[in-house]
Amino acid sequence: MKLLLLLCLGLTLVCAHDEGNPAVVTSNFDISKISGGWYTILLASDDKERIEENSVMRSFMESIQAWDDNSLTLKFHVKVNGECTEISLFCTQANENGVYNVISLYHE
């Protein structure tokens, strides 16, 4: 099983690597295109305890909403005291392109 996963990872990296691809967007991208539903498919950390089940950094993205003033609303779920809790973050764009500041946090 581990060999199969390693093979899949290797093929994914080989297929994803396209050196000199001029179509890759590195700046001036349209932030409105990220709006909609999102699904967390992978969590990674150099400290595995932080992303294990029922840990503080184990979160699942639900949606991202981009607004006309270049602000974002992120909605995701985490477990708090064993219960799934929805958390929303409101972010504004910083002076640096592609960098956002979290200005408010709301959870139910």
C-alpha cells in the first residue's frame, strides 16, 4: 500500500512539474475566481500532533467568498471540545499583493 501511495505521489509530482510554463500566474491574479465551495483533501505539518484527529490545527475548509473591495470571507470547521464548530474569518488585503490580514473572527 505504501509503495502504491509513493508511486502515485511521484507520478503526481512529475505530471505537475512543467518547467518554464509561461501560463503560471504569480501576480495580478483575479481573486474573485476563488469564490465558492472548497474541500480540504490534505493536511500537512512538520509537527504531526498538530493535525491529528481532535487536534488544534485540524480544520476543514467549507468556502471562500471574495468581495468587490478585495476582502475575503473564509468559512471552515474545527472541533472544539469534541464538537464540530464553524469558524468564519474576515480578511482585508494588505499592501503587499496576495497578502491578507485577518481583521475579525466569528465562531458559533
